[in-house]
Amino acid sequence: MDLGSRQYPEKLVVRVNELYHDLFSGRYHQSHPEITVREKLRWEAVGRRYFNLQRRLTVLDVGSGTGFVPLAVAPNLKEGDRFICSDVSAGMLDQSRNNLLAGNFRCTFDFVKIDPAAPLRILPESGTIDIVTLNSVLHHIKDTAGFLGELDRLLKPGGLVVIGHEPNRYFLVNPLLKGFSRLTAPRVLIDSLALKYSSFNRLKKLARSLFRSRVEAANEHERMTAEINRILLAEKALEMELLPEEIKLITDIRAREGFAPDNLLTGYEMVELDTYCYLGGEVERDSLPARSYEKMMRRLFPRSGAIFLAVLKKAPAA
């Protein structure tokens, strides 16, 4: 079966993402250490550089999930600032609300459930947002041009868009980087494990643990697929059930092609660009060979890491 993205209409893509993240909301935080742990320092630095301003700010976080971005940047906001958390998943938004309201933040929080209808509309007001943030969101959206147009509509002249943890097209179309990552990744992983687990018995235990966790994840994905199919068939949104691999493809609909970070929003200035994971995947490797390779590739191909974080500035009012 051809599992290309063209056979899935935008409305179905949004609805599948909504259902998937509703079902996964209680375990998402623990299941994505590459986001909740490894990206934390990057977003904290973004918060210090761009959120600590004297004037009042209105910030919109799109795809808030469990509240990862606001938890990282909101400590820099002050009394009178407003932080709007939005998500297509009500379950995720509940997680975000619980995590943020338990914190000691000076800004106020609002929580907005995004209507899954296509095209997406997040807020009714235009030109009211100072900073838009989104982390690991863009590749879930099939109509990215329409989605980015909605962000542009909401943003004030001179405002910022911060887009984090997205696949970089410059890595995917670079045969040298992509090819070398496929050759070296297994060796780097083995080196890393050998450094962390010195005895053969511990390695065997780790291997069994990894295998067991993969089986459990596969079983959970099949259960979620069955529930998503049940709901969509009851809504008459499907004529036949989706396969588990189709659910994965739909939820990450744009991940395979990636994005050119400097070609996302026309007329916007690139204020900051950080690309990384030159060995591919979503996780930076910790072994010494991997760190050395990453450092060298950053110098040679500064725009071409597999993952990027970009800060873009809208043109000021004329």
C-alpha cells in the first residue's frame, strides 16, 4: 500500500493528531526525553534572550502539549504579561494547565482549545501577539503554509516566531551528511553504551530492557490505533480502518521532507538559527566521537543539522 501523504485530507490529519495526543497525553512527557530533557536548555536560553522585556508581552504557545515551552520560558515573564497556551488536544491542554498552575509564575495563563476544523484558526483577534512559540509541532501539520499564515495573522509587526525541534530539509537533501549518519550511528551508539555499561552482563540486561520497552510501545500503539479507528468510523470520517503505520505517518505528516528554516515565512528576518543532531535522528549523542563529529559539522555545515530551532522576526510596521 502507498502510504504517501496525498491520500490523507487535511481535516483527517488534524483529527487523527487530536485523537492520538488525547490518548497519549498522560504519558507524553515521559516518552519524549529528547524534547522534555535535551531541549530544555535551549528554550531556557531563548526565554532569557527574548522574553525578559520591560514592556508588557502577550505570548502564544501553539501545541503546548504538557506545557514544556511555557515551563521553560515563563520564569522570565513578569506580572501583567499574558501567556496563552493552545492545543488541538483537550487532554494535552489539561496536562499543560495542571503543570503550569502548580508553578509559581508571575504572568497570567489562558488555555485555548484549537478547533480541529480545517483550516485551523487559533484566536479570532489579528495582530495581538508579541511572541509565538511552537516546539515539535510544525511537522504534524499537513497545510503548513496555511498554518504559518495563521501565525502571521496573529503576530504584531516586529513580533517573533520561535520554532523549535523540527526536521531540517538541508540535512535531508545533503547526501554526505545523511549517508554518513547512516554509517556511523550504530557504531556511535555502541560506543556510548560501552562507556556507560562496562560489563557484558549489564549490556545484556540493557538489551533485554530495550527489547521489552519496544514491544510494549508497539502494543500500546496498536491499542491506540484500534481506539482511533473506532472513533473515526463512528464519526463516519473513514470508510476503512487505518493501519498502525498509517497512524504514525499521519501524525508526523511532514517529518520525512522537513523544512528549510530560512524559507518558512516570507519577509521575516532570521534572528537566530541553531541546527544540531548531525548524526541524524532526534537525539544528540553523548559519546566522545559523536560530540567531536557534531562540533566539526557545525563549523562546516552550520545550517544543516538534522534538527533546528529558529527565531524569526516579522517586519515592523511601515
